[in-house]
Amino acid sequence: MAVHASVLGRVLEVFERNFRERGELGASVSIWWNGTELFSKGHGWCEREQQRAWTEKTLVPVYSGTKVPSAVTLLMALESRGLSVGTPVAEVWPSFPVAGARFSHLLSHQCGLAGLDQAADVFDHENVVAALEAQMPAWALGEGHGYHPRTFGALTEESVRRLTGMSLGAYWRETVAGPLDLDFWIGLPEHEWPRVARLYPGKASKEDMAEGFYQQLTTSGTVTRKAFTSPRGLHSIHEMNDPKVWSAGLPALGGVGTASALAKFYQAAIGAIESPLSAAVKLALVTPQSRGEDKVLLRQTVFTNGAQQDPVDELGVKTRQIYGPSMTSFGHPGAGGSHGLGDPETGISFAYVMNQMDLSVMPGVKCLEMVAALFSELE
């Protein structure tokens, strides 16, 4: 496989069109191939007042783009104790409320703990853990899966703390981000705050709001609404512009970084560069654990041990290509449009981050056209 200059040119064309025609404010895109960064572009502004120019070094929150780095951190912590994704969660967390659950279930959104009945603040980890331990699962183990947009953070955080005695963000920095020199943080230090761009919310269209997912999201009492509103807090975009959020180290949605760092992380995840990630960790990321109709997102999803893959139809053909054409590619989007992926088959990784968000839990046209261009001409 090779990535031609013409392909990178087409990616650049889409990137530039986003600014001309699609309301892009500030954004970065990075493409790596077999250990080398082939393409890195940053353009635009960090805020609408155009006070700071956006560069390749600009940091920005990526919401759920944090989840695969967080999952890898937990996988590394398990391995450090001689454990694996097959280990029962209760061996590490005795009061875990889902009997028989293994870490593979936890990481692939099968435990039915997507929403909380007890009120708990997203910044109060101990209170969130108590609410999780008291929670009746929304579905029984083995009866499907549903995306855990927020509680995934406390589930992984508490597990890492019990395994290592460290916060997930600190263990991420020690075991992965530090050794790989990644400008991606789960708990941003104060001296990096001036580099963070300001986020702006997307606008809802009538077509968006007519979709089943958004109807459920805006209906009180639904599984979907509960999943996206608990633990409580950080429900408006402007709250994500508070340094308190950047420094909190929230593993489900609090990561802050550059496109280049996120794409380099996926190089490590697919084994394209030397890294601390073992063969077992990399295998866990490409091994599907749950698939089918997602009880929260209300669409077909596939989850490995912490990452997403594209669903396939009954003939084995992908029904969408958020992660490109390869059957082994994986990654994770972030609310509003940020995206990261790695493809072990081709050695390609890709990341896109921006500050003018779309109203979407999946990548939008600004990103997906770049992904399509990237994989359009490989040999």
C-alpha cells in the first residue's frame, strides 16, 4: 500500500473547501503512514474574534475522541497486573453491579450502565462511582449493547485507580503519552491552557431533529436521554471552554490535544511505530466484542475493547465507512465532528479536530469527505 501525493492533495482540497463553504473556523488534520507523518495542516482561528491564529500546535477538546486513549490506558493497567480483558471486573472492583461482567463487556458498552438514576456530578468521581454501584442495569448482560457516552469515564477511571493507585490521566501520561511524546492530555496542565482553542456549538436543522436518535435524546426518561445527561454537568458547549474541564482528566470526554498527536497515537495502536503497547493490547483494539442495534445511539454500531468499527451487512459489506474500507480499521469520533482512526491493513492513521462543532454524535461531511479522499487511491 502507498499513499500518493495526489491523495494528499484531494484531502487538502476538502480541508480548504470546509473553510470556504462549510463554516469551518479553526481546524487541523494529520495523516500518518507507517511511522511517518505525511500531512499536517492547521488553519483558521482559535476564536471568532480572530485573536489567535490556529496552527498545527493548537490544542482543542475532542470529547469522545478521548475514549480510545482511555481504553488503552485501562488495557495497559490490566496488563501491568497480569490481567486481561477476560478478567471479571469484580476481581478488581468487588462492588461492581453487573455480575459476571468482564472487562471486555465494560469496554464494549455491554453492561447496561449507560445512565444513572441517582444524581451525581461529573466532577465528583466518588459520587459517580457510588451511583454506578447502586444502579440497576438497563439491560441484562448478553442482551445487547448501548453506547455509554458519559459513564464510560467513571468505569475506566475507577478501574485504573484500583489497578494502579493513579488517576487514569496520570497513568496515560506515564505509560503512553510520555514515552510517545504525545501532545494529547487527559488532564491538561495549567501551563498549556493558553494553547487551547474556544469551542462553538453547532446548530440543529429540522432534518436532524426529525431523526429518531434526536427525538429520544430530547424526550425525558428515555435510555438515550439518560445516557447523555448523567452524570450531570457539561451539557452546554460553553462549559467545555472552562480550564476546570481541561484539567479534570475526564476519560469519557475530557481529552485535549492536537490532530498530529491523536493520529500518532493511532500509529502506535495499529503497530506502525514502536510503542509501549503490547501485541495483546493492539489485538484487543481490533477484536469486535459487541455489534448490532445500539440501544442508546439507535443505529448499528460495532465496538471492540474501547474502539468503534464500521458495521457490516449480512453479506459482510460495510454499511458505512467512517473508518475507511478496511475491515480491521478502528477509531472513535468525538461530539461535534472530531475524529481519529487507525488502519492496521494499510498502516494509515488519521485525525481531524476543529472548534466549530456540528450537531452530531458521528463525524459529518467536513471530516468524512477527507476520509473518503484519503482511502480513494491506494495500491
